[in-house]
Amino acid sequence: MDTQVLSEKVVAQDRRALARAITLVESSRADHRETAAALIEDIRRKSPHQALRIGLSGTPGVGKSTFIESFGTFLTEQGLRVAVLAVDPSSARSGGSILGDKTRMERLSRNPNAFIRPSPSQSHLGGVARRTREAVALCEGAGFDVILIETVGVGQSETVVAEMSDLFILLLAPAGGDELQGVKRGIMEMADIILVNKADGDLKATATRTCADYSGALRLLRKRPQDPEGFPKAMTVSALEEDGLAKAWEEMQALTTWRREAGHFAGRRAAQARFWFEEEVKQALLAQLQAPSARAAMDQLGQEVAQGATSPTAAAQQMLDTLTKG
Amino acid sequence: MDTQVLSEKVVAQDRRALARAITLVESSRADHRETAAALIEDIRRKSPHQALRIGLSGTPGVGKSTFIESFGTFLTEQGLRVAVLAVDPSSARSGGSILGDKTRMERLSRNPNAFIRPSPSQSHLGGVARRTREAVALCEGAGFDVILIETVGVGQSETVVAEMSDLFILLLAPAGGDELQGVKRGIMEMADIILVNKADGDLKATATRTCADYSGALRLLRKRPQDPEGFPKAMTVSALEEDGLAKAWEEMQALTTWRREAGHFAGRRAAQARFWFEEEVKQALLAQLQAPSARAAMDQLGQEVAQGATSPTAAAQQMLDTLTKG
């Protein structure tokens, strides 16, 4: 399909065109990359629509799928169109994540106002990040109001998701005792809202206590300029009983409104765009090493270096000469 | 001076030639880089000498300078020639580290069998790493028997030092209570030997207790294939009273001998050489962005991206076109 036609269909909210466009940006073929760049640029020009991008991190066991299913459905009931994307560099290995996601979010996946797309099958976080970021741009162009970008938090993936989100939500499970759940300080500092899920049945009291612990921990963090009074904050929700979702959405909107008015919303997007531009240039420079001929040369020189036949410095210069000539 | 002449003088253990050669590898000028690569390669061919490279990490306050002064002097008394290098990406900012190091290690700096060279003045860890690694190669070619590579452990600098060392030593101070000194697990896992310094005077009992704590902690780590029975281990030393240094050296030698015989010594060097070769290729590719014209273009495009005038993807492609043409 012609890029112009495809971009028009995406902007006209054609779901199959959107899926096709995302498949295009996920491809690593050089000609596809070029078409994808043209497509994104074209859609950006055609649609000034801006979605709310919500990053959502939660390790397995906190009920993330159930939360996305409930919260996503709740949003569509408010008349909003919701897209769900994922950053999960491990999905290539575990496999079957498409089926997994769609099975776990059965109700949402059949909802005409929702669009679920699993993480691209790439083992490299840099590749997953770029493709997800471009899929965000496409979903935005396709008129979605809320884009949920989820991650299980493997390695640096929370940082990657936070760097492409307007809000960053940390989903946690109730924990016994007064001990924080080994959440890294850096992750806590990225969170705008912490949601303690499973505040239902036997776990309700534990969830309330866990929430209080995190509220206390959040108060100890240094105040950030992008936060109004009372943020970041911790709240309880029950995805299972669909309890607390409206309140959580209210807080997300309040925070977003405040940030828009204070200029932090636009400022964060500008800084993120710049960050991804620089990141993409660096990744592209390093991608030269992934071409088959470059890999063969790296391997050959790497063996010579390992055997002591040449020094790392000399071999590196030789490799750079090869790349410049090639 | 001609490269051939310089390399001959370095191999002939001329200290001034060695200092000059290190200054050359520390330069970032393109023509100096080329000469440096040729020099290193030439020295490598002329001198098959292999030193024992000992990485040493210790935060300010653990008595690292005193330890290097005492241990370095002890080694020279065994008839060994000792070089001291440093990886400290912060030295560019703090300044005056040459004077600092030499003042703090007055005795060693006047010792004809010792050579002390402070960290190169680079704020970028990648640059410090490459230059230090090349200085190690030069010192090795200049016939030093032991090369101590020290770091204060800022950011990733311990990893960098471990990646260029045959042995990695962690120097700690006695700590009150039974609490481990917030040493990151990753750093503990890199250590071959932990030395608890200041085992003298009032602190002797505390040092012994701290050493026992770390011995216990080390036993909990997973056994590594490169370790014989009993390693990694924790020991007490007193750099001030020069106590425990002979025992520490004995253990380092025992470990080294075992690793040489088991093939781990050569294996580690081969893996390290390969790692640095790949690292250097990557750094060189990214260094293209540091040229004045590239920086200007990055800045201009970065502003356009931040203002939303173009997408990160399109701007990145434009930047890559600029680099290819330039």
C-alpha cells in the first residue's frame, strides 16, 4: 500500500491500517525503515491529535493484565479510545506473548474502542524502545485518547517507558509486614502515582497498610518541580472488583491538567523528543556493526585480539577502516 | 621523537620515555591517536613481558593511598617493579590529582622501582578507560611486574577497572556494628580478595569483626569457576603498620598461580581484550558526534525536534545523512 493511502487510513482510525503501520515500524529492513519514517512524518502532519501517554510498570503477580483490562474498559466506558502497547525485551524469548496478552485481556481485546498490541519481538531493549515509541506516535495519529505503555520492568525497561510517557504509574501488590517490596529507589523516584492493587477480600487490610507505607516513603523523596501539592501519591485499587479506578483516573487527570497549565507537560514531551532523537542517532551509528559483513569482520578481528595476535586498539582502527570503506 | 625510537626506549625501561608515551595515548588528537596505536602495537611486538594487573577499589577514607604506598613499597622490596595507574573520571573536575597522589604517596613516588601516574584528565569514563588500558599496555611493555590500577569507585568505574585487571581487590575500612558497609552486591561479586584496612590500634577488633562479616557474606555468593577453594576471601591488613601485606601478597600469588594453571588467567585476558576491542569500535563510532560540525547539527536538529517541527525519527535520518556526507 502507498504511504499516503496508509497514513490517511490510520488518521481515519482504520484499525487494520494501524496494525499494518505498526508492523511496518517494527521491521528492521532498511527500505521498511525509510518508509516507516516517511509514514510517521506524514501522520504527524495530518493529525495534530495528542493522547495521554501513561507508562505502567508492574512485575508479574501484581495483577497487571487484570488492571489493564479493568482500567482500559473503564476508560472506554468514559467514551475514550484506549491503546495498549508493551515494552518487554524478554518477550522474544518467552514467545507466545501475543496470545498470552490477548487471552489475559479477553474483554478489552474485543472492545471496538480498544487496541492491544504486544511488545515487538526484539531481544534488544533499544530496538523494542524505538519501535514502541513509533507505535505510540502511530496510535496518537490514529486518534486514541489514552495510550497505556506497560512493562514488566526487566533491566532498564522502566526508564525506557518513563521516557516515552506523560505519566508513570507503578503497580504493586499488597505486601506482608511493613517492609517495602524491594522497589528500587530509582523506580520510586520515577513514579507519579503508585497503585497498590488487590485491595479486595482477604488482602484489603494488607493493601491499605502497604499503601500507607509507600505514602510515607514517597513523602521522604525530594520534591520535584513537575509535581503539584500531594504528588507523587500512593492509592489502593482493586482491578478485580473494579474499585478505585475512577478515583485513580481522577488523580491522573488532575495531575495532567496541573502539568499542562504549568508548562511541564509540553516541557517533558520536548525533552523526551530530543532524548529519543539523540538516542536514535547513536543506535543507528552502532547498527552499522550489525550488518552481516561487519559482524563477520568483528568476529574475525575479535578472535585475533583474543589470541593476542593484535591489540584491541589496532584491531579497532582496522575495523573502522573497513566500515568507512564498506 | 620517532615512534620506533620511543618504543625502544620504553622497552628499555626509560621512565621519561614511558611518561611521554602515556602522554601520547592520553591525547585525543586524531594524529596522536594514530601514532599511539602504532606505538602500542610496536611495543607489544618488542616486549612479550606480562605484568600482574591488580585492580584496587576503595572509597575515600579507607586509606587507599596509604595502602598503595605501603604495599607498593613492600613489592619493590621483593625486587619487583611497580606501576600505579588510576581510573577516576572525576579527577578532571576536582583537579590537582597529580600533586595530590604524589604528595600522598611521597615515599613510593621517589622509589626508582615504582612509577605513579594519575588518572587522565577526562570527564568521560569511556575516555579514561581507554587511556588507562593503553597505559597498562605501555607499563607492561616497560617491564613492570605489578600494575596497580586504582579507582575510587565512582559510577561504573569499578567495572571498568575489573575489566582490565587480572585480580580485583576491594579495600574497606572497619565498620561499627555487624552491618556491611553498603557495598553493592555487584561490587562484592567482582572482588577476588577483600582487604579490611586499618586493622591497628583502637580499630583492630572492629577490623577483625568486619572481616568476619565479609567472610560470611562471601561464602553466600555463588561459586565462580575461576576460583580455587577458599576464594574469594576477606583478610585484614594495616597499611599504616605495614602488617598483613606479605600475607595478602601470598594469597594474590596463590590465586594467580592457580588461575594460570587452570587456564583462567589467559582466558580472562582474552575475553578482556575482545571486550575492549568491541568497546573501542563502538566509542569510535559515537565519537563522530563530538566533532564541532556534528555537535552544531545535533543541536540544531535537537531544537527542531523539541519544538515539534520534526519527528525524532526524521531528524535522526537527516543527521545520519549529514554524517555520511561530511
